[in-house]
Amino acid sequence: MTPREAELTRQLETALAAVATLQAENALLRQKVDLLVKRVFGSSSERLSPGQLELLLALPATPAVVNEPPVPTPAPVRPRKSHTPRLPENLPVVEEVLEPAAVQAAPEQWRRIGQEVSEQLDYEPGRFLRRRLIRPKYVRKADRDAAPIIAPLPARLQDRSLPAPGLLAHVLVSKYCDHLPLYRQERIFATRHGVNLPRQTLARWVELAAGWLEPIGREIRSGVLAGGYVQVDETPIDYLDPGGGQTGQGYLWVCAVPRGDVVFHWETSRAADCLGHVLPADFTGTVQCDGYAAYPAFARQHPRPLTLAGCWAHVRRKFHDARDQSPKLSGWILRQLQHLYRVEAELRELRAGPKLRAAVRASHSRMIVE
């Protein structure tokens, strides 16, 4: 072999060794990429721990065969749940002692050395009872000609009324909190308790209680309107209209403040004049409402200045409907509203209070709105 051929042979062997090294490095790189894809996009059972991934990326460039057992991934430590008592501690306790029959027969032959206690959760359904008020009459022994004395009756909603306060409270809670209409309560009282209370009687009792609670309703209404910011809406409700031959449609006007009380007002119409019964003449501030024409009409005739504020849901609805006419501008506005919704979603996840909400909206949402 000539020197020239020997040199070419040596260069060829060097090139083949370099190609083999590149192929090995390429195979290792593909392995790393596959593991990274599995780490990011694979199911939770196929993902690697961060420590294993760092060890993988730190491998040398040349392939090496290592026969070592895989390091087991430690199981995540779950936080312990707070212990909840099996039975609420505030429930009244009724104790019942169970004595063996042999002890009952001859108790003097037995000595108690301890006890075992087991508890059950029980419930006693509501029951009717006759509350009999007995008021003795007295005369003075030294002056028998004087008028007798007797204790006065407790205050009632109406003279000689039959229901006691406990029964009235049960009827009101069942109707407005448990959503049991009066005709269902009438059947429950008759079939389960054998007490016949017509629905008309129950309706009169509800009316009596509503009149007695009216001062509390006025105080709640004053508290809702005191802040200068209210949310108002009207909801259609079907109601019985005697003599009309069919049900009529009325409206339940709702006035509320966020995270506060709610005031309801009934009207048979949704005209602008009905708002005068919801918002007094001396109210001034901001009213959040929808785009119904009655609100601007009421604001124009109101003696005090009112600011009408809408909500982003109604703003978004108009741009969503205009996508076909102006897709570019509508799409841009919808994207900005999506950013606002994302800020509010994060605040809800954090369960943010009023101060944190105001700070985040001022630093994030305000720029989007402007």
C-alpha cells in the first residue's frame, strides 16, 4: 500500500468513527425528546418526576449502558383532612339506660362496675299541641268588694286569633324557605297530624304575619338603599286573577346590593312608574340594571341624579350578535371581555375580599376597560 492510500484509509476510518458517534448522539437525543413529550403530554401515570427528568438531561453526550435498577418515585403526601365529628356536638342529648333483665329482677344482687355508651342520630317530626293558657282570678281577702285581678294575655297578632307564634313561624318557614305552598301544608296537616286547617285560613295567617313584619322590611330596605349603589331587575311572575278567566302576569321587582340583603316589591306592571315604589324620591347614586327602556325613562324624571350602570354580559351580547357585520372589531372586543372574565375568575378562585378585588381591578382590569 502506498503512503497516499494509507492516508486515505486513515481518513476514511476517522470519518466512519465520527459518523457512528453522531448516530449514537442522535439516538440519545431522540430518546430525550420522547421522554420530554411523555413528561409534558402523557397521562399522569406515565409522567416522570422532576428529579428523574433532571438526571436524564444531565447524561453525557455519548451513549452508555448502565444496568441499574430504576429509582422509585416517592408517592405524594396528601394533606390530612380535618377531623369532622360524626355527630354535631350542639345537638341535645336524650339518655336512655338499658338495664339487663336479671338486674331488674334482683338489683340488690348486682354491683355496677362500668358502662358502655353508643350513640345514634334520631329525629322527632313536628307535632301539634294545644297550648292552654290558664289565668287564675284573685280577689283581695281584706276587700271582697273590690274588682278581681287577672294576668293579661300575651300579645297576639289579632284578638282571639288561634295560631301561636310557633305555628306561624313554621307556616312561614315552610312556605318561603322550604318552598311548600299552602295547599301542600294543608294536606300535610290533615293527613299526618289530623288537624284540618283550610288554605284560606293559612293565607290569612300569612297576611297577618306579613303586616307584623312590615317594620323589619322597611329597615332592610333602608339598609339596602343607604350605600348609594343598588342592583335592580324585574322578573315576570304568573298570578291568580279572580274574574279574569286566566292567570295574570305580574312582576317581582328586586333591589339588592352585592353580598347584602335583597328587597322584593310586587307590581302588576313593569312600567317606569313602578320604579318609584322601589327607589324613593331622595335616592341618589348608581343603579345597575339591564337595557330595558323603563330605567332611562325613570332616571330622566327622577328628582335626584342617577347613574345607570350596565353589566358586561349585556355589553358582550351586542358585540356577539354583531360578529357577522363586523367580525374584526367584534372579535377584538370579545377578546378584551375575555380578559376581564379571566381576572374575575382568578379572584373567585382566590375568594378575594372587597379590598383585594378593588386593587386587582384597578391594576389589571382598568387598563383593559380604558
